[in-house]
Amino acid sequence: YTPNDHWNFHAGAELNMATFRTSDSLGTSIGLPRYNDAIGTYRDIRIGGGVGYRINNSLSVEADAGYSVNRQIDYTRIDERVKFDPAPYASLCLRMSF
């Protein structure tokens, strides 16, 4: 929702994903050697809202907050899944366009 040229408000959902490989000694250091060199896919589903203020045509300030409702890491080669409890999140950013 954009009531004027400076302010905007939004709500929605967001999916964040990343794939990574653990180090060759991570598992050994935590007593679980199967995690050495494991490939993991991280997933985070967030719902929330935010507000933005456009200072001028190229500069704006934005704030977002909400709840991360589904976070987990799937380790494909070792068939292991790590689930995290839901948690709140917040962000504040300065955005510059050029």
C-alpha cells in the first residue's frame, strides 16, 4: 500500500534458500563424523510486514519484521534433516538506487 510518494507499507511471505558444504572436520569436531563434507540445503519461510520511507528518488529507508515459520537444513547425502523452532526476525536497511 502506497498512500503517497514517500511512504509504503507491505505484508507478505518470503522463501530463502541456500546450499552449502560443511568443512571436512565439522562432524569430527562435534562428535558426528557423518557431517564431514556434508552437502546441506537451508530453507527459511518467513511471513511478516514492513514500512518504507523514500527520502528522494534514489534513497529510502526500510524496516521489516515478522516470524520465521519453517526453518530447516536438509543434508542430502547423509539423509539427515535438522529442524529449527519458529522465531521472530527484524531488519532495517538503507536502500540506494542509481
